[in-house]
Amino acid sequence: MSDPARAAPRAYANPYVAGAGLGLVLLAAFLVTGHGLGASGAAAAVVSAGVEAVAPTHARANPFFGAWTGADGGRAPLSDWIVLEVAGLIAGAALSAWAAGRWQRRVDRGPGIGDRRRLLAAFAGGTVMAFGARLARGCTSGLGLTGGAALSVGAWVFLLTLFAAGYAVAPLLRRSWR
Amino acid sequence: MSAPLPLDATGPVAHAASALLLGGAFGVALERAGLGDARKLTGQFYGTDFAVFKVMFTAIVTCMLGLLVLGALGLVNRTRLVVPPTYLLPQAVGGLIFGVGFVLGGYCPGTGCTAAASGRLDALALVAGLLGGTWLFGEAFSRLRGFYEATPMAARTLPELFGLAEGAVVAGVVVLALAGFGVAEHLERRSSP
């Protein structure tokens, strides 16, 4: 374990071991904070802070942004728990990738699509996904994983329709990945 | 004292430290599992790599069993834990839209942040789209609000919905997960050359 071979990135962990580890982190989140983990909520907080910075009256009058900024701008969305949690996530993932020799500037794509189109597809996917996550009140982390473990009805409905839609559109997007 | 700890009483330092540490561990777990890799993630939908299902359902089962056991031992006060609320239609439709975005974009929000943090530029583009889409949703919120708040359900959890004991539902989820793992292993063996 003396010399981490940078040229040969280490293999990923066994999925069941990694999954059990993730489950224990989620359990710890419940025990310490009373709620689970999340991700897309941080985007809502960051966007609300941005709108508040540019157009405070507009932000506070809007019930979506206003829920984060407060009706008088008294709340600080950027110091919300979820924003700090995602900041930790980014730092943890970067450290983990670097330590395993996996940190590399690259574009993940299948052989049937160029870098430019892949970046556009990723941006479009993120935009679409944001709508789904906000309509559902959470994403795979905050609703699927967290709500799934808490046996929330809505979480299991979300997981079911998410996987169904994924399998339904995958053949149409095959060239992006295979 | 039983969990959860009253964080609001322990001050802003504990609030920030718990967020950064738990988030950090979350990021390490996702990166180690390989879930910051778009081709690995989307392999789920092409029958070649079931890491998404395996990691997610092992995590759900682990946490669910932990909550059940700690609750039974009186070490955690279950009534104080947040259960995400159910709004049937918007969550069903939200899941459909999310699934399309997942295969198109290649990541979900948490795995997208993981991938961006490990140097992937496509994941950075996805995160930008995520912020743009969230802004559009916020601007359109007054028109979407009726649907967003439609079909709230009184039953918060699967045991309440089915009228079953929690232990029975937990056992059912464990059996379904194990069956799913068996199918996933079989399909992966079949798809590898």
C-alpha cells in the first residue's frame, strides 16, 4: 500500500459491500439528524439564493423560491443542512476518486455519440430530471433511498415509475451508451 | 437518550459538522461503488450492469433493518424520524420524468455530483442543467402548484397502506431485494461475453 499506482485506477468496490456502507451512512443520518440524505434539494437552495441575489422582491413573492429565502429574506438557503451535505459529498467523492487513482478529466459516453452531443444530452437530462425531482419532492437520494428505507409510500411509487420510464426510453437512447 | 439527537439544541457547529461528515461519507460510498460512472449507471437499463439496483437496494435493506432493530430495542424514537410525505400523482409522474432524464443525462443528482467531483465534464453539464431546470420549475411553480399538491395520501408508510405489521413489510422488501439480486447476477453473467 506504499505507492498508489496512478496509471492503473483501482477497481470499484463490491456493490453489496458498498451498498451496506451506504446504508450505514443513511442510518447514521437518520440517527443524528432525524432525516435521511438528499441531493437535489441543494439545487433548489442554490437557485433560490441566486434568484434572491439578483431579484429579491421576485424571489420572496414566489412560493417556491420564497420557501428557501423566507418571506422577508431572513433565511439563508446556502447554510441549509442539504447544501452543506452536498458540499461534503463533492469533497468526499473527489478525495475518494483521487485516492483510488480514478480522478480523471473526461467525458463519459458510449461509442455512438461525440463529446459535444454528449454534453448537450447531459445538460438536457439534468434539466428534465430537475422537473421530475421537484414534482416528486425529491430525487433518488432524498426520496428514493431515504424514503425507501423509511417505507414511505410515495418513495416506492417514485422508484417504480423511475425504473419503468428508464427501461421504456433506454432503447431509444441506446446510441448514447452502447 | 434515544436518537435522533436534538441537533437544533447542539448548535450551528454540530449542524454543519454533521452535514459535512455525513455528506462526505455519502460521496465516498457512491464513488467507491462506481456510481460516479455514467456507463456503469446506465448499464442498469441495458441489462449489462446492475450496480445501481444492487447498491441502492442493499443500502435500503441495511438502513431499514437498522431502524427496525434499533426501534425495537428502544434506542431510536421512530416517531421523530422524518418520513417523506406521499402525493401519489405528482410523485408517479415525477418518477416518470426523472427516469427519462436519468437515461438521457446518465446520472441522477447525487451521482452527478459524485461524477463531476471525479473529473467528468458531462456530469458538470448535467449539474448545470439541474440548476437551470430547477430555476424553470420555480418560475413556473404558480401554474404547477395545483398538480404538485394533488392526491395527498393519509397513509405515510407501506405498513399503514397495506394494514400490515412493519416486520412483515420489512421481510417482504428483503425477500424482493434478494430475488432481485439473484435475477441481476443471472442477467450479468449472461450479458458478459
